[in-house]
Amino acid sequence: MSDLTLEEGTIEGADAEVEGLSLDARGVLPGDLFAALKGSRFDGRRFVGEALKNGAVAVLTGEEGPLEPLPVPVVRARDPRGALARMAARLYPKRPAFVAAVTGTNGKTSIAAFARQLWTLAGLRAASLGTLGLEGDAALDAPKLTTPDAVSLHRILEGLAGAGVGRLVLEASSHGLDQRRLEGVAFDAAAFSNLSRDHFDYHGSEAAYLTAKRRLFSDLLRPGGIAVLNADAPQFEGLAEAARARGALVWDYGFKARRLRLDAVTPHAHGQRLDLTLEGREAGVDLGLVGAFQAHNVLAALGLAVAGGLDPSRAVGLLPRLQGVRGRMELACRHPNGAPAFVDYAHTPDALEKALLALRPHAKGRLLVVFGCGGDRDPGKRPLMGGVAGRLADRVWVTDDNPRTEDPGAIRAAILAACPEGRTVEAGDRAAAILDALKTLGPDDLLLVAGKGHETGQTVGDRMLPFDDALVLRDAARLAGGAA
């Protein structure tokens, strides 16, 4: 055990032979070290007894509070979460040759998917890991979390290396960064998309939220690595300074960038045209992706792909072949009259605004939106999202979106307070709201169903009920005589 726990804390008791690591007492196997970590809802120290019954040979915990005398060695660490991650890195030392991460409020999933697609299209074995799970050139089990726990992550890294995957890009959530899940991964490149209001229920403030994001560049990006940063974001200079202090290179992208500059975005019937200047060379690219914000996502992915060894000219030539990501500005169906209905994961004020602004040029008639806000999450964004919808959409349906343990009517009321009367419909039943909105579509109208994206469930109380926005839309279109 001492080789795993070196410099991670003090060891009480004799050494032990550790064969695995576990965060869940129920999943402990004989020979495992059990990490008894204190969380926001549960204290892992309460489950030490169960872990020992299942065969744990050691326990990792924090310095706070005494544990009852145990028959196995105890590792006490000042930063037990970071210690666990670094121990996992030592236990599972193999990884793909190039590992990158992307952080930001919006765009992480698309950027990761686009970078993976570019490598794959170029004939390179690659994978992406995040909200949609593990995708790419490997058949491994992986949790569908934005950022997996540290033990799962390092096990996945070793599995990918064993499967011959040479390039990986993963999503780095603020929770994952704050909870030290990514410790022990020396990232070769890291990208930042944007920052807007989200997860304030966890972080408490925008400053704390940004601090968590900054750790990717100040602590986890390896010296000599590449930071791919959005030059149009207000946080650019601060993140660039953090990356340079780390000894990393900074590649900027966006309208204000020097290296990967976006000169113009022109929407058209099937997507958009991008005019770019890449390291002084001009290029025009037609994308089959709807939404001006996708231009920034594509440039961030381009930066990561090139950082991972793809020739810049070849990468640009592959951009028109990029495919949209499930639940991200996804064309779910069309009304019998041809009007399109899109599904998007937009669940923050900024994301909803970007989605509606992106779709407006494609709506010759009215722009309609169906959305709600999650329960037991930041209540401050509810009127903000109501205001965005009321300002940018011609007609609004306010419905439920994972109310969890809160009163759904109270959540809707907070949103409705900022929505204009006469153009807003309240419908708690999400399926009914979607059906009603689809039925009202005229030939030149466009519908956006926002909030869930790829998700396939609706959380009510402590129950997860099956629900998929795209499937509900397609069923509604069929009922109306349309085709998916």
C-alpha cells in the first residue's frame, strides 16, 4: 500500500497489499482500499463497517474527526479526494498517448465529440468521454457522467490504452474539477468554451465557479501542453495567464483570435458557412450544423485535434463532414407541413439565448420554444430564463423539467413571472406541452424544445420516469400525420 499512498498522508497501522480502490462500500472487493469520503449528502465513514465486511484491506479518509479503531490500516490525508485520484493514477498508470480536456458552461459535449470525429475521420483511433458516455474506438463500460469519479476515470484511461486508442478528449465539469476527480492526469491539451450562470447551487458564486474551471489550466495541464482558449470570452486573459504560468502554450480561437480566427458566420438552409483565418491562411468551410455558436465549438475542436497531431490543412478539410451531437441542436422531426422541430440541451439563460438566436435566421415565420427549469437547482436562473424566452421567442410553453423534490407549480411560477402574458402557455405535463406546441406550427415556423437534450428521463420526487424529448416530438409528428 505504501507505494500507492506515498506522500498522500499519514498511515495508521501496518502496511497492506492493495489490489483495487473503491468509493462505494457496496462495491468493495477483497483486497480493495475503501475511500471513506465526506460528501454533500453522505459521509463515507458511516459505511466503513460494510466495506470491511466486503473485504476492504485499508481505508482512506480525511483528517477531520476520529474513526473507531479499525483492524486495517487507515490513511489520513489533508486532501483525500486528490489523494484517491493520484492513487488511482498509480494503480492504473497506462493511458492514451494524447489526453485532452474541455471545460466551460456550454459546448463541452459538442467540442469533445467534434475533436473525436476529426481524429477518427483522419484514420486515428480516438475516443471522447463525458455526458454521453464513452464514444469512439473502444468498447468499454463507462458511466454517463460529465466527469466520472477518479477511480473509474483512471480505469478507463488504462482500458483505452490497452485497446490501442491513442487520443482521448474528455469533458471536465466544474464539479469534477472541484472534487479533484481529474488529479493525476497530466493533460496534453485543455480547451475552454465559455462561462455563464450555472451550478450556483453548488459553487455559490460565479467567482467560485470560475476558480474551479481555472484549475484545469493552472494545475492539471502539463507544462508544455496547449491551452485552447476562447478569445471572445471575458475570462480569456485570466485563463491565458494561468496557462502560461503553468508553462503551457496558448492557442486562441474566435472573432478576436490571432491563431484560429473566425471572420464571418453566414447561416444557410442546411447549416452555415464559416470564413476563417488559420495561422494567416484564409479558408471557407460549409458546415451542416445549425447554430452560430457551433462555429466556436468547431474551432475549439479544431484546436484540440491539431494539438493532438492532426495536420491543420487536413483538419480544415474534414470540417464539412462533422456530424451533430445527439440532443445538441438536433433536428428531431418535421411537422407534416415541413416546419422543423429541434431538441437542445440548453438549460441555462446563456445557452437558451444562444439557441434561440441561432435558430432565428432559420425561422421565416414564428419561433416557438418549450422549456422548464430543474428542481433542487439554482432558483435564480428561473426568471432569467423566462425573460430570455419571452424576449427572443414568439410563443413560449413553460413546462416541467426534472422538478425533483420541489413543487413543479412553484418552479413554473418563477419562470412565468418574467414571461409576457398573451404569448405564454403554462403546461406542467411536458409531453402535452410538446404536442400542443407542435400542433400550432405553421409552414414557416420553427420549434425548439430545450432543457433535456440527450436525456431519457424525467425526475419527479425520487423517481426517474422514462422521457425523451426527441421521441415525444416524433410521436407527436406521427399523430399529426408527419414523419420523423
